[in-house]
Amino acid sequence: MGKALDGVRILDFTHVQSGPTCTQLLAWFGADVIKVERAGAGDITREQLRDIPDVDSLYFTMLNHNKRSVTIDTKNPEGKQVLEALIQTCDVLVENFAPGALDRMGFTWERIQELNPRMIVASVKGFGPGPYEDCKVYENVAQCAGGAASTTGFDDGPPVVTGAQIGDSGTGLHLALGIVTALFQRTQTGRGQRVLAAMQDGVLNLCRVKLRDQQRLERTGMMKEYPQYPNGEFGEAVPRAGNASGGGQPGWILKCKGWETDPNAYIYFITQAPVWAKICNVIGKEEWATDPDYATPAARLPRLKDIFAEIERWTMTKTKFEAMQILNKYDIPCGPILSMKEIAEEPSLRKTGTIVEVDHPTRGKYLTVGNPIKLSDSPTEVRRSPLLGEHTDEVMAELGYSPEQISALRTAGAI
């Protein structure tokens, strides 16, 4: 059976992280992704954060699997003709240029529609229409403008950005969904359309529970599941909640055996109401199961700090994996704090293709993240990222250029 997106051709004008995340996902599902790069330089991440001199960085290789690379000088008239030919033969153009860059290249929406009325043009921008739409945005800026930073961290400290790339990679995932949706609609209308994913919008979508809490706060003046309750104060905006759960089930990160020397010897523990009696039995506080001060969720809320302190006295006698083994027997929700080293070495993640080892002609073998979305009829094969311009001649031949014409284009500096 073929891949889910067999036959779909993507013209990839993206760079760095947000756009390449999107196009890599489409490539994993079988789309033919043609990455357009500048001759001699290419995507800037090829050289960013290098760990091996003169070799494509992990930053680049881990975001550009399963793609083909061509080099085109879009300022060269002949290069522009090559690009026009690609637009006429592709289904989707994906870009994350600065606002207005595509227009300045001469490829406005109207011009692209003239060349290919079925073309879908998908864009990542920092902000949508509004006062900041012309601003350049990076990952942490998106986290701050999208509401994540103001609600992350502890109440007595500054806003904190998360290590999860919710601005860049998160927006790329949103854009990929928009592209597939537009492709589906095209089967009914025959027309292309524009798809926009703004990084601020993507982060806010991932922070929707905090927008929920803002409205609850305005209505009630407090939120009982936040650590500020009952002794702290609530202001006008949703406060930072430390490690409290956002889903209404009280949770916290607790120390485990070895925490003094291991910065990740911790476990996330949720005091879920249906298993409260089991929690009491496990930690040796059986009397709490019937004590009116602890027996109900409402009674426990003002005492959560004391409750988690007592649970932590138990978790500190166990490694995080020992605690997991015991708690899972009783269906008590919990999760170990796994380091990147532990994740990289986890056999089950290798088996499912979530962590993949890839062989690269100049880098050698390296680990990368595989497709997080698994299709039963279309398993993902993660292939290495392309070398700069590796497929230029191949793609030019597919466009109908002869070897002599390709040579002339190269001599003219068009490719």
C-alpha cells in the first residue's frame, strides 16, 4: 500500500524550525517535498549549533528528513523561470519568510494563482493581522505573546519559557493540519487557497486552559486548584501555578530517592479522587481515607501542600521507577521526570519509531525524533536529510530540462 500523501508535491520555501517541522511531517506521510535553498549557503540551520566542523548540524538534519534539496537563485531571471515551472507542477507552496518577502520576490498570491490556480500557499507568520503583524518572531517571543510564559513558573518568580518548542514546532504542526485540510477541500472545489498559521495563535491554542481560567478568575476571584489557594492572593490575571495540574486533578512534582545528586530524580504525582483511599494506604496514612479533613476533594484543597509533603516523604524512599511500579498497580496517576538521556536510551521508544537512528553520509549515525503520528496502513520510514542541492539536477530533469540546459543554468548562476 502507498503512503497517505503519495502524489502530493510540496514546494518548500521554509527555513529554521516552524516551516521545516510542517514540511517534514508531510514528507513523512509520503509527500514529495522539494526544499528550495540558496546555492552555497542553504538553510541557515545547516551551520547553526554545529558539533562537527563543516557538516550539517543536528538542528538541520533533525528537521529535514525525507526531503529533496534544490538550489535556485530566485533573483536570477532564469532562476525565477525555474521557480515558476516548479509552482506550475506543485500542489502546495510552504513559506515562513518575513512578512512581505514572497511578494517582493514577485510571487504575490495573484501571480501564483495565475501560474497554478490549484496551488495552496501555506505560511507561518509570527502574528496574524493586527498591530504586530510586521514583527519578526522567534520561539520564545511566541511563547511570551501567546500567553505561555506569563502562566509558567512559580508565583514568586519571573515568567518562564518552556523547553518544548510550542512556538516553532507547535505552529508547524498546526500548519500541516491546515494544508491537509485545504488539500481535502480542493478535491471538492478544484481551487487552491491560502493557509495561515500565526505563532501567537498556535501558542494560544495550546494555552486554552489558561484562557479558560482567566474567565473563571474574573467570575469568582479565585481558583481553588491553584497553589495560591487558600492563603495566597489572586490578582486580575491568571497567575503562575508552579507544577499544579491544569485539569482539575491536583498534582505536583515530588522528590524521589537520589534527588540530592540526580536533578531528574522526581515523579509527577496526581491525587486523583477515585483512588484517594489507595493513595492513603500506599503512603501509610490509612486514617486520611475517612478523616473529614481529608476524605473529600473539597476538604483536601486547602491542605494540598501538607498532603504532597507527606506523599513526598514516601516517594523519597523509592527511586522514580520503583515508585512508578508500585503506584501503577493501584492505577494511581503518576509519571517519572525523564531526562533526554533516559529518553534517548529507552528501548520501547526505539521499537515504536518515536526515536530513530539515521545514517548520514558526512555525519555518520545520529538519533532523531520519528513521526509522532502513527498510521496503521502507512508506516513512516525516516530517511536522512538531503545535502545542499543534492537533488537539483534530478528535479530539473523532471521539469523537462535537458542535461545541456541544466549545465547552462548552473553556468548562469540560476541554480
